[in-house]
Amino acid sequence: MAVIPKPDQPTFSTALNNAELLRETGNDHHHIGHALLYLEERCRLLEAIAYAAEEYLRFGEDAQLHTRLVKALEAFETYELEAETEEPPSFGLDQG
């Protein structure tokens, strides 16, 4: 698999805005907006875990840092569980 360069912040923000627009207008027929928004949130939560783990290991396994790491892991697990069990939001549009 080829390495895909990281988009700069303006490009990424534009992509997220367009993903939201696809979902809000009901034009996300190929589910690209849905997938991008899901993966962006999942990535944000995983980055929080990585940051908390790095701090915990770097600064001597402090109890407070351990608590932050556990909370980050719990937030990720909760998100994954909710993402698997909830219906996607319809943004007020009838998609029946």
C-alpha cells in the first residue's frame, strides 16, 4: 500500500466540511462523507490514547497520567460501541 501524504489543515477542514454537507443534504450515496466523519472522530480518539500513553511512559508511570490513559481508552471503547449499535443520524431528513 502506498503512503498517502497528510493533507494540510485547510485541505482537511474543507474535506470535513464537504463530508458534513453530503450527510446533511442526503447526497452521501456512496457513504464517503459518513466514512470520513467516522474515521476522523475515531482518529481523534486514538490520537488521545497515543498521547496519554506517551505521557504515561515518558513521565514515570504517574497515577494521574494512568487515569488519563484509562479515560482515553474508555472514551474510545464507548465511541466504538455507540458507533456499532446506533443508527446513523438522519440530520432531520426523511431517508425512508
